[in-house]
Amino acid sequence: MQIIKRDGQVVDFDPEKIYQAIVKAAQTVYVIDDTWRANLAQVTKKVVLDLEEAQVERPTINMIQSLVENRLMDAGYINIAEHYISYRLQRDLERNGYDDKVIVHLHFEQIM
């Protein structure tokens, strides 16, 4: 499978990049041990399955990131999702020249 990067470049899909991004977000909240790594690998696998089921010829980075966010929240990893989304939004601001004007920090509350 290939994906479309933000700059329009088409590259081979690498699930390891999804996993590493999730782990980085998780490390801002928790100490990551083998159990966490296994759980986050499961989230990554579900994102890959979502992509396969979507049958999109070349998904975009934004589509993949949205799937990651949804899977993190579905798994109950609200704090990790907050950090993942905050980082994503902050990077978007930086790419658009607003990094020195806005700082992003999100907080979600789970409704029972």
C-alpha cells in the first residue's frame, strides 16, 4: 500500500511509523513497559485493518492520523489521544508559520 504525504509525495506505507508516533504520545503521559508496548501495537494493528477495510487506493496522512485518534479513544487511551492530537495540531501550526503565536494543549473528558 502507498500513502500520500502532506507535500503530495507518494511513499510506501510503514505501520512502524504509526506505532512510533503512538508510543511517543504515550511516553508523554506514562512510563512505557512491555505491556504498554503490546497494547499500543494492538492499536496500530487496528489502524492498519481500518485502512485495509476502507479500501482507499492511497490514503492521506490526515486520514491515517484520524484513524489513529479514533482507535486511541476507542481503546480508552484518552490521555494518549490528547497528546497525540495536540502534537498533530501544533505541528500543523508550525508548518503554517503560527508556532510562535499559538500553543496547543487539549483536555478531553469522558462522558459516561
